[in-house]
Amino acid sequence: MQSDFAPNARGARAAIPVPAFPAQRIRSRAQRATARSRARILALAGALVLAGAGVRAGVAAKVFDGVRVWLSGGEAAVAVDSFTIASFPTASQLRATVARATFRVVLPTGLPSGARILRIAYAPSNRPTVMMVQYADEVSGLAAGFVLVATSTLGHGTPSIPGAAPEWLPTRRWTVGDETVLAPPAFAARGAARIEAAMHATTPAQSLAENDRRTWRLTVLGGRVDVASRAERLAANDHAVLLDRAHLRWIPDLLKQGRPMPDGRDVELTHIPSLHGEPDYAHATLKFTHTTALSLPGLKAVQAVMRASHTTSACRCEILVERPSGARYRVITIPFSPRRPVATSDVSVPSFVVRTVR
Amino acid sequence: MGRWAEPQLVTAAIGGDDAGVEALLVAIWPGCFRLAASLLGDWNLAQDAAQDVCVLVHRKVRRLRSVGAFDAWLYRIVVRECSRVRRASRRREIELYDEHFPVDAAVTLDVWRALAQLAPELREVTVLFYFDDLSGEQIAAALRVRHATVRTRLARARHRLRELLGDYDDHRRFDALEASPHAV
């Protein structure tokens, strides 16, 4: 039998009968998937926390809960099975996480004064043995993550867990009390030395107090750190919600469904599958807290302001929402550029009449 | 002309409305389905994967920056969705390449029987190389593996196909591959 495989293969494939194009099914699935993808995007933030610390996680078989770290020479390897992530955490979230940890947590100190905590992640959820803190600073351009591990849980040498084949990457590390700190290798040596010295000179309580100032007092659902920092200065009190463009895009769908805006800042990722040896965060099992960030009237108020000011979700802006009284919402549109003025409107409830304040 | 659809259709979908996207989906559906069927060996799983691909294209095609990126992007999506569908169906008993995979009268090799005997990762490179005529670099990009890995897998697949199909003649294309390390 003399023949060429490729033409035979192509001929065989051309003979496969193709089912009719399921237009309606794909249309409705695409609409449902759009809502689900928002959740997946939040989950991907998990990967960013680890990446910020300069480590790339592998996946281990389901023989442990959480995150495991191995050290060998100047390198570290991380395997993940599950963890919880909190974006734009509040002081109470940070304190609760530190209180539950199995080790005396000394948080990174000596960072630039403007550095804010973008995310914290920890595992296991009930009694963390590993905590990851990601900082961002709009002024110095800092974007770095630190992995804090209970030293007693560290593995040394080759991972002994079946199925775990994480990648070894160089890391900078030091020990403070019963905690080992992994810092990104890209972090400037002088900066890392300053942080290490500051962490040695502080106590767990002092480090927590310093990091309290780096948390968020508003409900920041996402978006840019610099805009969130400006929103905090503009907000009259802590009961305000900042909506980024992704959340603004979501509003029409939520209003159609008669649902409030959920608070998606805290996500627990479990059963993280592997894709080509790396964690596939997009297909992990996600568990959100069932809390509301902005009620239906609040969403209607934002929509009313956006309509009145011809603002779309593609605007280069984010929107801060406050409720000074039961009969009134204050909606502040904050442009990305600090040189452009903010626009403040009051919306009366339940008429949703918009009045420009300034 | 693109591998999957006319560039005008892709342009209309990237810059247009839902109608433009749906016209593109109708055009790519047969190709997506047949590629998924070839990779998965199961007609029903191929429908699932092809539908998933269309849902992703529906949602994300407008974010593409250029028409030229569409072919490679779609290959990546099809391969990835097939991997996911295969993983999700691991526990199901599947008869690979059953009666839904007829052999054309002009075809002299039992291609499907040979594919069924290959491990999934060898099947992927075989399908993309022989059925779709992709280069090694294109396959590496679609599978998100290194170019060298594609070469190794292709060599293993070829060895196995020789065992399965006897003296099929494919020296010309493979000789060129071996003569030039970057030709794949």
C-alpha cells in the first residue's frame, strides 16, 4: 500500500458530516458566559498575586489544601490547590486574615509611604499557613508581591507530593521569627534589604498597624489604584462604592435582571486544575461571598447619571457612589486623568431625577 | 483568503455588530467542528467543543487587534477547548472514531483507526501537521509548547503511524522537516 498520509487524512476529514450550526444555542450561551467571565477574571487575579512575588505556581494532586512552598538553594517552587483572594482589602479583612494565620505574621514594612495593598491571598482559608500580599504605588511605580510562609511548613529539596512538578525559580528570601518571606527577584537589592531590615526591627502588631494604612476604607470593586486613591479623598465617608469600567458595563444586565451589584472582591478558589502543567485558574471552582456592593436603587442612580451626562462604560473614568441620605445618592465621576475635573451629581430616590452639583 | 473565513467576514466581525459576528460563526462552524472531531475522535464531544469555541469567538472576537491574527487565535482556541472537553470527559467510555467518521471512497488508508491508536498529544500534532498543513511554529503556537516539543512529538507520531499503517509514503514532507531544523 503506497499512499501519502496527508491527502488521505484531509479526504477522510472532509467526509465527516457536520451538524447544523446551532445559532440560538450559541447566542444564549454567549450571553450567559459574559456574566460568568467576570467571575473568572477575578479568579485570574490569583495568578497575579503569585506572579507579583516572582513565583510561578505548579499544581499538585489533591493531597493537601492550599499552597505549598519548597526551597532549594536560591530557588523556590510553589504548588497550589486552593486559596482565597481579597482584592482592595479593607483593614478588617487584613486583620481577620492575620488573626487566623497559624504563624505570627510580620507583614512587609518599610515600603514607600504611598504603597497600597492591591490584593491579599491566603491558604488554607480557615487556618492560613501561607499569605501573599501584593502592593502597588502610583508615585514610585512599585508593583510587588511578597509571599509569607510559616517556616515550619516549608519543604526542602524536590517536592515529595505526587503530581507536583512546580517550576523552580530564583527568589530573594529571608526569615523573620517563625515566618519566611519570599520577595520578587526583580526587586532592587537595596529596596529588598531595606524591607528586610524594617521587618526585623518591627513586631507583628506594629507591622499590622503600618499595613492598616495601606488598606482601603471604601468598597473598591476594581480598577486603577490611582483612581481609587483619589476616590478615597473625595468620599465623604466609608460607605461608598467605586465602580470601574468593567462593573459599569455590567449595570444594564443587572438592571434587566432586577439584581443588585454583588461584591466580588473576595473569592475562594478550590480544585484548581492543571493546563500544560500550570494552574488553570479560569477553570477553578469559585466561591464568592453573597454580599451586595450596590443596591438596585444605587444602580439606577448610576445609570441615570450616565444617561444624563452621556457617559458610557467606555469612558476613561470610574464612578464613586455614596448615599448621604435615604432619599438621595451622590454619584461622582472621576476621570483617569487627575488634570480633568470630577463631575458630581445628586440623584433623588425614587424619582431618579439628576441634579448636577458642580 | 484566511484558513477559516474570508478576511472581509473577520473584519466585519471585529468592527461590527452581532450580525457580523454570527456571519463569521456560520462560516467557521464546519471547520471548527471537523477539527474538533479529528482531535477528539467523538462526534458528540466535537459538538460540545465547537459550540464552546463559537461562544468564545462570539464574546472575544471584537477584542482582536488585526484580521491577520484571527487564524492563529482560532487554532489556539479550538485546541484548548478540545483539551478541556477531553479532560472533562475522561471518565466516560468513548469509542474513538466510530461510525460518524466515514472513510471517503478515494481514501486508501484507515486514517481514523491510526489516529485512535495515538496518544492525545501525538494526535494533536498529527492532525495539525497533516490535516491542516500547519508549520511547526504554528503548531507550537496553537499548543503553547516549544517548537522542539512539536518536532519530538511529530517524530514519535510518525514512528507510530509507520507501525500502524505499514509502508505509507510520507518521506517527502518529513525529509524536508529533518533537513532543516526550522522548517517545521
